[in-house]
Amino acid sequence: MVDNGVIPNNVTYNSLIHGYSSSGYQKEAVRVLKEMTSQGIIPDVFTCNSLMASLSKNGRSKEAAEIYDSMATKGLKPDTVSYAILLHGYATEGCLVDMINLFNSMATDCILPNCHIFNILIYAYAKSGKLDKAMLIFKDMQKQGVSPDAVTYSTVIHAFCKKGRLDDAVIKFNQMIDTGVRPEASAYRSLIQGFCTHGDLVKAKEYVTEMMKKGMLPPDIMFFSSIMQKLCTEGRVIEARDILDLIVRIGMRPNVFMFNILIGGYCLVCKMEDATKMFEDMVSFGLEPCNITYGILINGYCKNRRIDDGLILFQEMLHKGLKPTTFNYNVILDGLFLAG
């Protein structure tokens, strides 16, 4: 282009900077920005925003802030997008002081924060465990005439559920519906996870049913499996077992992984009869135990000094043509060592 005597203009440089930035080539984008400036062409707000977005996305908010600061020296006024980009960068990196200072400076530039801006702040405080601060921002946005959207409510509901404040989460969920905001699937998942974790499966089932009636896909097996895994790790195996019953009632089919979690959970709390019963239930569901299933149960027997039962199960595993893993052999050897 230059060789043909065509001089690049603002649009040309903007396109190059945006292209390099969106592709992750920050060094090239900065190089083009410097070249642009050296040619006497002043970058516009779009140019600066493109570069700031790229830097912030890659965890380089301090450098993005330098671009933001340079805008004033170039006579450029940051717009809402400029603030949103840098606020999001600060929020992602946990720089909450820088984030709120930047937010407060918006008034200086006479820029009113929109819902997206407030959502960034609420998410940042909620993620860092500062729920009370997040709720102050939530109230402040309404005072300023900005209505919370589905993202705002979903963020707050998730934060309340994570803290175990399910009553507050339900209040915000109902408030969202009353104000005419359609709930996102993520809001339902937060409530379902919260009630499952706290043992209220009746309420969890209500929300699963409600979201399905609204045409949303219910949480999948892996969603429920992760909750069961957490409960089993905490020794709350009976509650994890209840979740298995719940997913069957809502028409979902448990898989091998889910049964493995429960078998492992019962082994962990030394309830080998229940672990064996779960193994049998797995077969009654038409599922074939894998070598991992056998390994978990054999390990449970050995750790509970029932090496003979473990050996019988190991032989059954071989008889079914399942190839033992290194883990299976190590478990048996450990069990024999414990048995003397």
C-alpha cells in the first residue's frame, strides 16, 4: 500500500490495530499505534479501546491503564466502552481498589454507568466474597435509575447460594420475576445446586421442574455428579444418594461415574454393605461396572481389612475380562500387607 504511494489514514491504522489486538498480537498492535502517532495521526477512542481490550483480556490491565491515561493527553474522552473494558480487566485480576477508583472517576467525565458497568462491579465483589459490598452496588444502581437485568440477578443469586443464604437467593429470584426479568438457566442452576447441597431436594426438584416447563434444558448428569462428589468428600453420602433418587424422578438416567462416586463415598465412611448394595443397584440399572468401579470397591474392602472380599472381587473382575490397572494391583498388595 505504502509502496504504491497510498498513505495510510486513521481508518487504516484502526483496522490494523483492531486486527492485531483481537488476534492476540499485542506487541504488533502497540508497534502500529506508535507508528501511527509518529505519522502525526492521532488515534481515536475506538483505537484505544481495541488495544485496551486486548491487554485486559490477557491480564495486562496496568498496560491497558497506561493507554487509558494517554487518551487525555491526546485530547480523547473515554466512553462507556473504555471504562467497561478497564473495569472488567481490574475485576478479573482482583484489583478491586483500582476498579472502584476508576468507577468513581466516571462522574468526572460525566459518563453515567449502565447496567453492564454495574454488573462488572457486582460480579467482582461477589466473586471475592464481599457480598455485602456487592449488594450495596446493587442498591446503588437502582437508586441511579438503572434496572438490574438477568445477569445482575443471576450473579447475586449465585453469590447468595454459595454463601448458603438460600432465603435471600429465593427473594432475589422472585424479585427478578416480579420485575418482569426472565430468569436465565444459570439462576436456576445456582438455586438447584444450593438446595441440593443443603439437603432440600423437594425444593431443588421444584426448580428443575419449573425450568423444564419454561423450555430450558435441566442441569446434566455431570452437574449433579459434581454436587454428589462434594457431599461424599464431606462424608454426607446419604444426601448424595438422595440426589441419585432425584435425578431418576426427573427422568434422567444415572451413569457409571455417578455410581462410582457413591460407592467410593460409602467406602470412605466405612459402610461396606451399603457400598456393595450400590454396586448391585448399578447392575440392576443395566450398567456394567468398569475396572475403576471394581478398583474403588476393592480398595474399600482392603482399607477396611476385608482382604478376602477384596480378592474375591478381584477374581470376579478378571473373570469378566476386565484388565486390572496398576492401581488395582497396588490396592491388593497394600491390602495383603495390612493383613500381614
